[in-house]
Amino acid sequence: MQRTVAEARAGDAGRGIIRLDPSDLALLGLSIGDVVEIRGRHCAYGRALPTHPDQRGLGRVLIDGTGRTNAGAGLGDLVSLVAAHTRPADEVTIAFDGFRPPRPGLFARRVSDAFRDMTVAAGHVVRLRLIGGRDLSGRICATSPEGAVVISRDTRITFAAASGEAPPRTICYEDLGGLSRELARVREMIELPIRRPDLFARLGIEAPKGVLLSGPPGTGKTLLARAVAQECEAAFFQIDGPEIVSKHYGDSEAKLRSIFQKAQARAPAIIFIDEIDAIAPQRARLGGDRQLEGRLVAQLLTLLDGVSSRGLVIVMAATNLPDNLDPALRRPGRLDREIAIGVPDRGGRLEILAIHTRGVPLGPDVDLEQIAGATHGFVGADLAALVREAGMAALRRAAAFDSSALDGISLEDLCIGRADFDTALSEVRPSAIREVYTDVPRVRWSEIGGMAEIKQELIEAVIWPITKSSLFADLGVRPAKGVLLTGPPGTGKTLLARALASEAQVNFIAVRGPELLDRFVGESERAVRDVFVKARATSPTIIFFDEIDSLAPVRGLSGAVSDRVVAQLLTEIDGIEELKGVFLLAATNRIDQVDPALLRPGRFDRVFEVPSPDCATRAQILDVQSARLPLGPDVDLGGIAASTEGFVGAELAAICQEAGRMALRRAVARSSDAPIVIEQADLLAASNLVGCGRSIRTSRQATPRRRFW
């Protein structure tokens, strides 16, 4: 029986299985779980399982990348399928390239568990996934008995030294998560011309000769290029932009020419230029001291223009700064196709997590979907670091921080639980916004006294568009773009923003106005633009502008720099590019100083005033602020609340802290071991002290100031 090879699902990779139509299983006389021999240029083996419903009736067999490598078959090739004759493996010897296990006995058990029930033969390539996403590639050196054998619990695993051969390349499409659209486009532009050049010749058109991949670091650009080269069975040459630069005149250009010549000799080949912006910046911006970059750009353009003579040699390049590239590189005939690789969405993050947790012992309480939902803005490299950090947390927990306890850890009991992932989430931050990411202290709504109405308004304006987006779409209701909190100082505006960030569980960027202002023309606007670019890339994201009146004052009153910043803010909020998945939150106690253009609907749609608390709210605030204080039996918080008319939340918190300091002074002066208790007199004295300071501030604010202009 012959069937066409198709790509396996990511969840099947590394499991030693293939998927067939149930009718094909019947024709082969096989049951589910029986071993099938796959005959391409070589022979591979896999346990047969029914294919997915959408793949039935298409004459396909789904094989993962390792199976395709062992069978010597590529996607779209025809392979023969027959029932396999296997025997249990007594001993299997494996050589892992570039890796020597420090404790062979324990590592052998790990390998035995990972490869159990897999069918292998001498010469086969195997892959072992380690925690954190690293793959170990190796070969089966020998088996006892010879031929196709099945690894079981009783199989003895031994290791041999690496043979010195080039390590087997086993990167495949199943290793790419969250890149389905991008992968489809790359395969169309690269794999199709290499596999079927006759199709392009028939149509009389030239295949694409260059592809530019752009996107944030860690999104998988290099991995995508390697996977395409592996699946196309093309030679792969990688050029790291900074490494090719040499101080000797003409040396850098010679290195470039040499790589292109080697690729042409081994065509079909793929040349991948990583960080191409380092060797091909815009020549118009180069000064006289940067002639080397100009020569490199000219040499690269010459080599790319020699595309017709270099045959099936395709150039792929990657950068996270596409606007810094010389425009001549991006015209048709050179890097004539551009693919933007963005930050993965929730579904993409789930695929990536599933890939990085292959073979990783997960506890029953681990829900990858929940983790994918809590990792907004994470790219593939961040998720790999998250799994690795969770593994380290599990090791620390198992060893109880005692290195001597490592020998007593049972491999069967060692697994990664949800608590380990929670620990990792507190350590790993999304790299795309790491320089502007704000680690917000955990504040719950319950820790803010009163303000129930404002809390509900914030939940409806900010959290509902994130958690109930489908309802907004069904009703045709557009969520608010921005919320402005205004009110006297100390009423809790910033505290509300912190609680909102904690409850929403999304990325949070706090913008400090003075840090964005720069004396050089255009730098302040660029800083504002960069914040919004990063927020869009890692949405959903909340951007918080504290004291927005200092960043966006009324135009015409604060100088040209502030006017340009306000104009840039207005452009970013409701310009041509839609602000999707980005929510604006701002606070000010001088709303009259904020430019009116920001306050119209479509920008800061909702303006909530945070007033001074009434008596009931003051009592709630005092109750929250004194929850951890040792209050005496005579304390009457209601009486304190009644006597603090006009006090704001910050002043009420200061009363509790000052009362605590008074009790501390009394305990130190007494020099006894009696428990420290805050009495009603302490709170009354503290309220008088804070009230005096309040009166001074109020009188100073009310004093008219003489002007001398």
C-alpha cells in the first residue's frame, strides 16, 4: 500500500506514532497500536493510530519529522506501508551528539521512559526533549537483537561516544507552534520552488529568491528558517550579521562571496542572514566613518542580483528592525517577500507550551490552557524560559534547597506542578516589553476601602472588554478606549490603577511623563510611539499615565516639546492604525490642565471622579488600613471616621501608621515584654497630627501668589 506523507500534528511529534485512515488499517490487517513499517529511501517504524476526521479519505499517512527523516521521505512523497515484524529489545545503544550524561544510570532511566513502546533500528535518529525546550539528537548505534525492536521497561539502555559524524538535523514543522499562517506562506515561497521547479517553468515565472522575516526577538524566525531547510532537504548556511564584520579591508565582502559560492555548489540551498540590519543599514544614514557597512550593502546587493546564475539558492533574512534596512534590499528581485512574525495569540501560546512540555512530567493540576491565558505578550523564547524556570522550581522544591538531598530524589515522584508554574510566572517577563514592563504590586479590590461604584465602573470599562469580548462583538458595542481618573491628591487613583492591573491579569505599562520628554527634536515623539508599538505587539495591554497633566498639558501653554507629545498621543490613540487590545488608563488631580482634545469620546471616553470619602467610606478605609495592626479593645474606628471629615485615603492610612509609631515609642520607653497595643488615644493623637499637616497644606494652597509678569 502506498500513501502520501503529510505533516503530523504537534501533539503527535516525538511519540513514535503514525496516523492512518481506519480503512487503510483494515486493508493492512492491523489493529490500533500495531507497528507499521514505512518504506521510503530507508525504513522507519511507527505505531498505527486512526487519523483525524478531517484527514480521512485523502490517502495520507501522517508522520512526524523524526519519522520522515528515518524513512528518507519528505512531505508529499509516496511511501509504502506494510505490517512490521518486531521483537522486544534486550539492549539498545544510543550516541547523543555533543552530550555526555553526568550520571548515566539516572539518564538511562529517563531515556527508557521517554522512548518506551517506540520501535527503532540501528541507524535511526532519535530526539529527546529536555525541560526548557532543548532537544538532544542522537542515533541508534546498535540493538540486541538486530532489526526492528520495541523498547520496553526491561530494555537495557547504554550509551556510546559520538561517531564524529555531523549531528542529525531533526528540526521539523512540528517544532513550530503559533506560526501556522506564516509557515504556510514560507512553504509556498520556498518549499514549492525547490520541490517542483517545473511548475514555475511551465507558467514562465520566476520563483521568489528572497524572503525577509521581521518580528520581535524570540518569535521563532531562525527556527522557521532551519525547519524549512530540513524539510526541503536543502543545505543550510547561516550568516550572523555582526560576526561577518572584519577590520581588514575587503575581508567581510570576501566572506559573503564565499558563502554564496558554497551554497551555489550545494544547491538546493538556503542562506539565512540573521540580524541583517547589522550588515545592511540604510546607506543614507551612514557617516564617513562607517564605509565598511556601505561596502557590505553594495556587495550583498550584487550577490542578490546574481540570483539567476545561482540556481536554487534562496536567501532568507531576519531582523527586528526592518525600518533600519537599506531600501534597495527590499525591492522585488532581492528580498522581494516580507513576512511579519508577531507575538503569538492565546492559541499560538498553547501550541508552543505543548511543544516545550513534550516529555516533561506535568502534575495533574497543570492546565496549559490556563497558563496560555496568563502569558499575554510572551513569545516562544519566553515560554521556553517559563517551562525551564518551572522545572528549576520543581527541583528546588524536591531538594528543599539542600544540595545533599539531590541523591534522594525519586524520578517517578518528580513532576512540575501548577505552583511551580506560578513561581516561574513571577520570574519570567515578556521580552517584547521588558524595558517598559511594570511589575505591579499585587493589590486586590478588597484591599481598597469603599469606592464600590468606581470599582464597578472600572471593571465594566476595562476588564469586561478583555473577558467578555464576544458579547461586545455580538451587540456591536465598541469598548471604551481610555479611562481618566480625576480627583484630589491622595484619594486612591493610583491604587485603583494597581488593583485594576492585578485583577485584569494583562500586561501593564506605567508611563512616567518626565521620562518620555527629551530635549532633542523627535525623541519624545519616538518614545511615545515605541510605547504604543510595544503595547500593540503584546496586547491585551493596559497603558497607565500617572499625572497625565505633566505629559499632555494644554497645547500652546507649555512649549513646543509638550505640543508635539500631545499631537503624537492623539495620533496613536485614534490615528489610521487601530488601537486594538490596548486600554488607556490615566490619573490626574488637575484635569483643567489636560489638553481638551484628549477628553473627547474615542480617546479618554470615560472620566471618573474619585471624590473625598464620606463617613462610611472613611470607616471602610480605616478598617482596611488597620487590618494588620494590633488594635486595643477601646478602639472605635467609627468615631475616628466621624472626626476626620474631609480626610482622603492617604491621610487615613497615615493616621494608622502614625498611631502605630506612637504605640511603638510607648513600648520602647516602657522596656517591658508586654504586647504592643494601639489604643484609641493613639489614633486620636495621630488624627490631630495629620490634621495639622493637612491644615498647613490647605492654607498654603489657598494663599494667593503674587505674580511679577
